[in-house]
Amino acid sequence: MSPDQPQRPARPARPQIAVTPMREPVSDDRPRIVDVGVIAWVLTVIALAATSALVAIRQSEVRAELTRSLAADNASASADEVKTAVDIAMIAAGAIALVIVLLALYGCIRIRDRVPGGRTTLTTVGGVTVVGSIAFWTVVEPARDLMSPVVGWSPFVVAALAAIATGVMFVPSVGRWLRAAPKR
């Protein structure tokens, strides 16, 4: 600096700045409750598969009893119509069970990978599972005596497990963990 230039006053020291987050940061670690929900879904799938297997073991007797019961309740229906209705019910029950198993496993994989759509998939499958289990219990009612006694209560176990597994995915810690997931 030259002597003929005016001196500038010294700069004041910079103040210390500290930025504190408004809330706790969300850990990237998967909450344990997600694992509990996935285990509940696995148990649901196992119970559904076991119920389906118990019906499949006695399929011909179940079909015959359902046909007899439906024909007795609908005297004006032809034998072909009754047989077709029973076939449709049995095929639909098997197809719905298979779709539930596949989508539940897919949803479990997605939620464990921290993809929010996995929770949506599991919620949809949970609703279908609860309604489908109760509907299945109602449809096979005439043939329950022919099957294992387990088939009398297992649809309720499947429905309860699906409801619990779905509900667990809506615990606040799961929602925070999913919202904080890195965008893909």
C-alpha cells in the first residue's frame, strides 16, 4: 500500500456459523420393523400355500361336493352350468393364490430394496389376500368336512397375517425411511 492511499479499516472477524438440522437425519439402515413385516408376509405365503395344497390333495372330492351342493341350491341350473361354475371357482381360487404369492414376494423384495412402490404393492396384495381368503372360506364351506380341519380356520390365519404384515409397513419409522430413500 502506498502512503497516499487511505487506509481501510480492518475487517471484523467472521462470525462462527453452525447449521444444525431441524430433525434427526434418517439412517440408511433398514428399520427392524420392515424385516418383521417381510417375515409376516413370508408366513402368509406359507400358510396360503399350505391351504392350497390341502385343497389340491382332495381336489376331486372337493369338486364333487361343491358340484352337489351348488346343484342342490340351484335346481334350475343344468349340470353343465353347475360343473362350469365349480371349475371357474376352483381355477380362480388357484390363480388368485398364485398371483398373491408372486406379488407378495415381489413387494417384499422391493420394500427391502427401499423402493416405496413395494409398500404400495404389499398394501394392494394385502387387501386382495384378506378378501380372497374370506371368499375362499365361504366358497369351500360345503366341502370343508372332506378336507383337513385346518382348511376350516387357515383362511382366517392367512387373512390375519396379511393384515398384520400390511399394517406393519405403515409404522412411522418405515414411512420416514422410505421417504428418505435416494431417488432412482
